Amino acid sequence: MSDRDSINTLSVSVNMTKLITIFGSTGNQGGSVVRAILAHPELSRSWRIRGITRDPSKPNAVELSQQGVQMVAADLSSKSSILQAIRGSDAVFGVTNYWEKGTLEFEVMQGKNLADAAKEAGISHLIWSSLPFVSKGRMCLLFLFPPVHLSEANLYSSNTRKTP
């Protein structure tokens, strides 16, 4: 095989890969998705990863970048920032960050921004990290569940295609 054939083969294989953008890529949830794709022999060949973080210069982000993840800064409170980060993606893994402000309204706004941006960008698959809605019983005191459920409700009302 000549050098030219090798370059053409590389070009074709890069063009055949899909792009998944993963929010929270330096955190627990998004980070586990990144690690699972990188460790999987087939997924790591067929998917390129764009990791979203608030600060790509932090050590965790730099480490992911050294593993081939394209690290990009984005802010879930800014729909335009999200749109810029997800353009060209085939799939998006979304997770909100309750702890950034610690309020129901803020987390719901983050979820709405992500769902609206995914719809506007024409994302084929939005993978949403969610929790069950809990309103009765012993678990009703878990204050993190309602905002995620409300964000999920917005996702389902946004007319985006869902994959069960």
C-alpha cells in the first residue's frame, strides 16, 4: 500500500465516523459515557467524541484531550453556547448541573436550553440523563429529582425525535 492509499483510507475512515457530543464529560455521568466509548473496541472506532466542559484547561479536560477527545467549552445557561458546541453532532448526551446554582429553576432552564438547542441544530439523537419523578413516599424529600423530571418533561414537549 502506498502512502497515498494510506492517506485515502484514513480520510475515508474519519469521514465514516459519527460525532457524539457529551455534556459533563469531566464529571461522573458524562465522564462515564466518555470512558465507556473510549474503552469499547467498536464504538471507539465508529464515534468521535466532543467533550463539553466549562473549562477545557482543567486537568481532567486536558487528560481527555490527550486521549483524543475534542474538548470544548460551553455553558448550559446559554442556548447560543450550546448550539455552537453541538453543531455537526450526530448524537448528544445531555446532563444538567444542579449544583452550579442549586435551584430548581436554574436546572430546568439548563434542560430547556439543551433540548431547544438540540431541536434547532437537528440533532438525530439526544440521550438524556434523567431520574424518575418522585412525589410520594420516603423518596419525596430528595430535592434533586423534580428539576430533572421537569427538564425531561420539556424535552418531550419540544417535538424532538425520541428513541425509546
